[in-house]
Amino acid sequence: MGMAARMLRHARRSAGLTQRALASTSGIPQETIARIESGRVDPRISTLDRLLEGCGQGLEHLPRLGLGIDRAQIRERLALDPDERLIRAIEEDRQMLDFRTNLRRVAE
């Protein structure tokens, strides 16, 4: 099932609408809504927007999680052997504890 299908089905169910009710409010046939929700067709952006609007939602430009992440640190860690990773993790945990302790002192 594609992203559009999941978005539409979630929006429609969250709005408490049946496919037939959404068809009535959006002006898009129920059969089309069923094909979109089943993933048999991918709607045009304008169609998806109309359907989501009928559910009280809309398309918004939001960053996708996981995109734009600098994976250099991940690759660097994976290049270490497990013992080295553990040593670094313990050291970073100690640094974080020291940081929190110092932060509390400053706040007092």
C-alpha cells in the first residue's frame, strides 16, 4: 500500500467518515476512493488534496524523518570494533553525566 493510500485511509477514519460520505463531501466517486485506499491507483496531488480536505486535513510540506541526516558519524562508529564502540559509549556517558552535574550546579 502506497503513502497516498495510507494517508487517505488514516485521514478518513480519523474524521469518522465512510468512503461514501467522503465521496459526497469531496465530489470524488466512492469507487475512486476505494481504488486509492487499496493502492490500486496513485491519485494526482490535487485529487489527494481534495480528499484530505474533505476529511478536515490537507497536504503540508513537512520534512521526512531520516532525510538530511549526516551519516558520517554512524559510519565512523560502525567502522570500530565492538570493544572500541563500548569504550566510546561509556566515555560519552560519563561526559554526559558530568555535563548534567555541572548544569545543576550552575542552575542552583
